[in-house]
Amino acid sequence: MPSVQQKEIDERAKLAVNGPATELRSLLQAIHSSNISNLRLVHPRRKVLFAEGEPSRGVFILRSGRATVSISSSEGRMVILRIAKPGDVLGLNSVLCNASYNTTVKTIQSCSMDFIPRLDLVVLMEKSQPAAQAIAQILSRELAELTERARSLLLPQTAPAKLARLLLEWCEENGNSNSTPIRIAKSFTQEEIAQMICSSRETVTRTLATLNKQGTIRVTDDSIVIYNRAALQKAANVTLVTASHATKT
């Protein structure tokens, strides 16, 4: 029969819904075995956990809730790279490089986090091969996700196509793949949506209004309801056509 401590480790590992649970389980087991002090905190909505350019002081393991991971230019333009989900380890690359945080992480909703100080994590990697392997796998998965995200942002495509892809991604995250209508809770402002697709708030407002008028979606005060998934898929496929043409030329 598993111990209380093992149950705690397994329960926390179940939070790794964004990737293989074995990675997080191995890391948590190594942390527990080494008696590292991991501070568990609950952060309110819209709390900045760390900001781009700040000295890296440790990593955050997201237990519940979601957070935005963003970068910004010297002119103040912001791009949201991804949405962190339970099981993600935030700030890992900066901590391992002993460099300043290279992103800004802000909670979307109330989040429960484990915080591991940088020095403790470095010592753990030196002493524990399973922990080092788990961290390498987590970094590899994060790089693959960021590469795919960069591809979607940088390949030639229209703002409506990128917005359609984003709405389709949200449908899949909600566990709704084929059935309609699909209701997506409004978690972001139109300005934040614009930051996710490298566009302007005005373009997002105009595109949502057009989709609403066409009957593809319906925008309410608290949600976006998808009525015509096929129409969104057709709009998103403009990406593939445009990218293919650019490659040939």
C-alpha cells in the first residue's frame, strides 16, 4: 500500500497534463528524496510571478490554474508565447543558465505553485541522475512547443487565419473536437488575444465581429460560442496554402 508521501508525489504528478507525467514524477520524487525545501504558494489572478530581465531566483511548478508566458520589445510591444498549464515548470531555462528570466509569467486565474530555489535545483541535478534526466526531458519538450509556436507566429499567414487556429486550439483544449456548438469561456481580453497572434486589438475586434456576423461564432459577455467549426478550419487552412506558396517561390 503506497505511503502518504508517495500518494502526494503521485497526485502532484497527475497535474502534468501538458506532457508525459513520468518527467514530473521523477523530478518530484528526486526533490522529496533530497529533502529540498519547496515552498507551496497560492497566487491570485493577474499576479506576475517573475518578469523578463529579473535575476532568476528559482523555478515554479504549476500545480493548478493557468498563466501566460510572454516576451516584450524595448518599444513595449508584447507577445504571449504560450499558456502555461498544470505540470509546467516555469523559469527552468533561465535558472539553469544562471541568467535573468527571459520571459514574464503572469497568472490568468488563481494558481497553486511549488517554488524551488535555484541553488537547491542545481545541487539536486548534480547529485541525482534521474532528476537531471527529467529536467532535460522537460526542457526538450518546452523547446519543441516553443518552436511550433514560433512557426505559427512567423510563417506567412493572415491575422484571421491565426485567430481561427487559436480558436480551434481552445476547442481542443476544452475537450471539444467535433461537436457543436462549443462554448469557450472568456479568459483573455481582446488585447491579450492580439498578443497571442502578433496582431492588433482592432484587428481582433474586427475579425471577431465578422465571424459573429457570419454565424461562425457568437461572442457573449463571458464566452465565445463556436457554431461552425468547419468554417474556422477553412479559415485556418489559409495558413497552409500561404506557407506552401511561399516555399515554392
